[in-house]
Amino acid sequence: MMCDDAGLLLHAYLDDELDAANSAAMARHLDTCATCKARYDTYTTMHKALAQPTLYHRAPDALRQHWHAASPTSAYTHVPPRRKAPVAVAMAAGFAGALLLSGPAWFQLLRPHGGADPIVAQVISGHVRSLQDQHLMDVVSTDQHTVKPWFEGKLDFSPRVKDLASEGFPLVGGRLDAIDGHSVAALVYKRRLHVINLYQWPMEGAASAQAVTQEHGYTVIRWNADGMRYIAISDVNEGDLKQFVLAFQNEAGAPPAH
């Protein structure tokens, strides 16, 4: 893992949001790189400082009374005594569900187990992480001539960026990410309300046909072409994602998959 890769994953590593492979790679890198270790120590100190209970204070009684006075029709205030218990149970269940589906808890479920493909596990973790607030895009644009130049100087290769709006898959932006120890370009497309992440990075070897994997409700399609590895992932149905891949391959000039 290079320092640029570590910089992309440092905050996710601190928050325990990485899959097992990237966590291990980060730990090895921090053991050998004094610069990245110093950055990590700084972030750790800041993280602990912001968690100190002395930073948080109870609102003054006068302000709390003002809040209550401003909302006299609060449903909670007027719930009859006999209904408070069910409401409390429902609220507790909702809160527990929110915790279960929160980022770190969900990432634990996505970490590879047994014979699971580690690349697929990393891609799914990266996709889920990208859906968290403010993680999806570093550059926001529907113009391929804006998105493609944004990657210049940030990667040692030039990613293929295609406008597929006419095929029903509009480009909405892109970001940097890391997969299997590589800095990768992540292009972000939409299919109605669904997000499609398309990862790509240089890879030696011959071209390969599509390999489709279904895990955790996501479809992952992988293929190699023209010295590049591509991985598309989304929660759209398999047919839609295959249509997206075919459209990208045709636009990119690659031979259609068999």
C-alpha cells in the first residue's frame, strides 16, 4: 500500500469502517511509514479529544422550558399514559434498527468470511461506505469532460469516463478509492434512484468476459479489457447492471461480453 492509498482510507480505518483486507494492509503500512503513522496519531488524538464528555453540556433549564413552550402540541407530551409503553417500545425498536444498519455495524456484516472472494468483499464495503453522507463523490458533474480531467495528477493512469445518459445511466460524478491495495477511479452513475459504482484500475493480463457475483443484495460484475480491470456494483437488478456494463463496453470500444 502506498501513502496515497493510505490517505484515502485513514479516516475509515480510524472509524473501523474498512473490510478485513484493507484494515490489515493499513496496519502493515502504518507499521512501516512514519509519516502516515504521525497523521494517524494526530487524528486519533483529535478523535479522543472530541469525544470528551466535558465538551458537552446540558441545555439551561430556561432554554429547555422555552423548547417545551414552543411546541405545546408535541405528540409525546399528550400521549395518554396507557399508550406510552407501546410508543416507547416502538421507539426503542426503531433506534435498535438504526444502530444495526449504521455504517460500522453494517461493515462488520460485510467483511469476508470463509471462502468469500476478498475483492468482492472490498468492493461491496467500498460501495456501502460511499453511500454514507458526503462519501459518494469528490467531483460532482454530469459532464464527462469535467469528471475525466479531475483525475489527472491524482492517479498514475487516465480512467475511461463515458456519458451513458442516452442509455438510461447518467454520469453524476466520481471519486478516488482503494481496492486490493490499488488507488482506483470510481465513477458514479445513476439508474433512476439507484447508485452504480464503476471501479477501474490498470491490470496486466488478457481480456476476460464478465464474472457476475450476488452478495448481500448487491450485484457485482467484473471484467478485464485493454489492460484495465473494471468492477461495477449496484443494488439494481442483475439485468439492469448487465445492460449498464454492455453500454459501457460498447461505448469504450471493448468487445461485447459473451
